[in-house]
Amino acid sequence: MAVSFDYVAKETMANLWRNRVMALAAVLTVAVSLSLVGTALLLRQVVNRQIGQWSSNVSLQVFMNANATPQQLNEVKVLISQEPQITSCSYLNHERSYQQARQVLAGEPTALQALTPAITPTVYRCQLQNANDAPAVASIFTGVPGVFQGHAQYPAQSIRTMQKITNILQVVLLAIAIVLLISSLVLILNAIRMAIFARRREVSVMKLVGATNWFIRIPFMLEGLVQGLIGAIVAAGIVLLSNIGVNYLVRHYLSSSTLPVSQLVVTEVVVVVIGVLVGVIGSTVAVRQFLDV
Amino acid sequence: MITFDNVTKSYITGIDALTGVSLEIDRGEFVFLVGASGSGKTTFLKMLLREETPDSGTIWVAGRDIGRLPPARIPYLRRNLGCVFQDFRLLPNKTVGENVAFALEVIGRPRGVIKTQVTQVLDLVGLGQKIDRRPHELSGGEQQRVAIARAFVNRPLILLADEPTGNLDPATSSGIMKLLERINKTGTTVVMATHDVGIVDEMRRRVIQLEHGHLVRDQARGIYGEASETQSRSISSIAVGAVAGDDEYETGFVERRQVRARRGRR
């Protein structure tokens, strides 16, 4: 079947232009719904990544007494090196420990004033192979001379709460997005239906002179596809912008690394694919229902 | 070229559009299809285009049983059939040239071919000068010429015309008929449904008359005639026509038809 590309492109563009108000409505709805989809996906990636980072950060902190002797420090170090669960360990001396304490106590100026490097306990900060073993490993250090406290640091309860809230947020966003996607599908369907109606004379002549069914259908289907695609591209742009925003927030408030580009690319591809699908499905249904060839 | 074999069609509304119609139209014939409104003429033409399918019976067009044509082949059937209507059915937003070219564009003809064929066919119908006009700038007769050009540009085997002169004055009509005759002379079979007594009587071509879906008359070199009151006269004139006529395809067929028509009257 020789459907010339020229003809199809010309017809599709002419249709879109003739029907531009409807097309614009369809495109905008696709854009809005897909930006929601994209943003929800992005949010999910950021939160999961952040929570992952925090949960893998379960660590064991062995606080030494501020006046622990070098020998006591050494004995603890030996204990640590003998413990197979501990994968790595770093020692924070008075000065570094003090710097960290200042960050922790930033909200409490009085406590901060009382604190000097000399009286800040030094800390062994260790990473564990398995986060669940943290309490058991911590108990090894209780009662060892010079040890003030062995402390397993878990992701706080607040992380769990945050996870729940973002889950709900995601569900809400996706629900809105799905409703909008359905309405954009209906809008595309309607736009194509109007296009078919506007061109009923041409269509009847085409049938009469023996144009094949696909030849008649393709410009309409392509029109739906183009609407979906344009909407998706706009949405992809919005997702890109919101990614910049999210990255800014991540950098400033979570002081962790931003999302890798590959995940952004995946999100954008998903957005474009959904847009094209919505366009194709909408126009296919319209063509099947309203274009009886 | 066209064969109807005992074709029956009724619509869901309960109307019997065609009942047991059998006839044969040869290549290069010029046939008038006459009968009152609702007699089944339009259904007859629609079946040739396979816009409708018979409930029973077989229709052969150009050697193909079109009732058994798979839907995907229907467009290719229609490329062999040109169509002209009372209301012209031109596209108002396209020029004369574009209207004619459209018929070739949508069946995927290459652009060079389209250009030469459009010019040729517009010269044939006498509108070569008006290629860039729009339909609303033309008279009714000119618009119908454009429609004929569009129907004929692909050189179909058969030209179907559904009351092509219905909207035109007698002088213009006779111009259109001359054009259809010319097309017929190129070897194209022409089937024309009409109410125009003057044209049928003047042209003296084969006349097929339908009445309530029944074929009541099939007459070589016929006249428009009248409905059932004059049927016996028509039938006798068929006999005369058949005997006197040099078209041997008529004879046996017409006799069969006469018998059936008489039976129907008793």
C-alpha cells in the first residue's frame, strides 16, 4: 500500500490546525496529567533513594569517655577489629567530634556554649554488615573500660512516617494523574471524532474512489498520536523543571547527592510513552467508532 | 461486465428493496435504470459499489463475485467504478483541479501521473480553463462535469450515475448526456439511474425498469415508459424491440422476464 508520507503529513497537520482549539485542550490535559505522573515518579525515586541511604546508614557509635586513656582507646580498637560484623570504622578525635556535636546541638546555644573540644567524648563510628545485628554488637562494648556508651543508630521513626506520607502523596498524585489521563484520552477521542466529522465529505469521496481503509484512517490516528506526543513533550519539559527543583531541595535540605541522570531519563521515557499511548488509543477508538470504512 | 443473479435485498425496516432481480450488462453498454422513487434503483447502484450486500443471490462485477469480496478488497473494486451523483459531491474547499486530483491522490498515484491525467480529463469534459476555480464559482452543469471528470479520471470500467441531471436544466442536461455518451464510446460501461423522461426517450438506449424492487422491464432501445398501467404495452414493446433489435443478448433474457412479470400480475 503506497501511502505517501507527504500526503499523510500534510493531512495530519491540516487537521490539527483546523481543529486547533480541541487539539489544544487535548494536548494541555495530556501535558498536565503526564507532568503529575512524571513528578510522582520523580518524588518516588527521590524518597526511595533517600530512605535507602538512611536505612543503610545504620551504624554503631562507640562513645568513649572524654578522659579515656590512649590505652583504653587502643583496647576498644582491638575489640572492634575482632568483631566480624563491623565492616569499617573511623575514629573521631576530640576536635572532629566537637565539630559534629556543634552541628547536632545547633538549635541549643546554651548546651553548645558549655561544650569544648576537650570535654567532648571521642567516637568510633562503625558500619555494620547487617543493620539488624546492631543492638547485639553494641552490647559487646558495654562495660569495657573507657567506653561511655555503645550506641546503635537506627533510621529514626520519623523516616518511617515520612515514607508513609510520601506513599499517600504518591497514591493521590497518581490517582489524579489517572483521572486526568482518562479525561485526556476522552478529549483526544473527541478531537478526532470532530476531525472525522469535519472531514466527512472528504472521507465519503475517498471511500467512493477506492482509497484503502488504512489510507483513510492513518491521518486521523496520526493526529491523535501527535496530540499525545506534544502533550507528553510539554510534560517532559515540566518534569525536567521539577527535577531541577527537587535536586535543589535535595542538595539543600537532605545534603545528599541528587538523582542520577539515568533515573530522570527513565522517567521522561515513561512520560513520553504514556503520552503516545494515550494519543494512539484515543484516536484508534475514535476511528473505530466514528469512521465506518 | 455486470451480472445480477436472482438478487434479493430487504432492509431491517422491512422494506424489500430488490426482489429476485436477474440481469446482465455487457461491457460498453449504456443502460438507463428507471423507476419511481423507492423502486430500488439506488439500492441497485449501492450493491454494485458494495455499500450494500444482497440477502441472497450473486452479483458479479468485472468477473468477480463481489458478495464474497473480503472487506479489504472493496476499495480495489471501487477503483473500477466511477460514481456521479445528483448533488455533485465536490469538495468545496478544493479547486476543480484538486477535486479531480484528490481521486488519484488517495489511491496513491504518483504526482506526475496525477498532473497529466487531471489536465487530460478536464480537457475532455471541457473545463481545462477552469482548473483553478472553486466549485461554488461554477454553474451546476460545470460542477457536474467536474464530478464526471473525477469519476472518470482513473479510467474506470464502469461509470455509475445516480440521477446526474436531476439538478440541471434541459439544455445543460443534454450537454451532460453528450459527455456521458462520449465516455461510453471509450468503452466504459455506463449505468445511469434517472427520472428524466426526455433524456431516456431521446437517447433510445437499453432501459431497465424497477418497480417495488421487481425488475418489470428490460428493453433494448427503450423509452422511459410509464409505471404498471402501461406495463403490458411496455412488455410488448420489449418483444418488438427484442425481435427488431440487433442486440442478441436481449432476446432470451427478456422473454424470461416477460413470463415472470405476467405471472406476477395474475
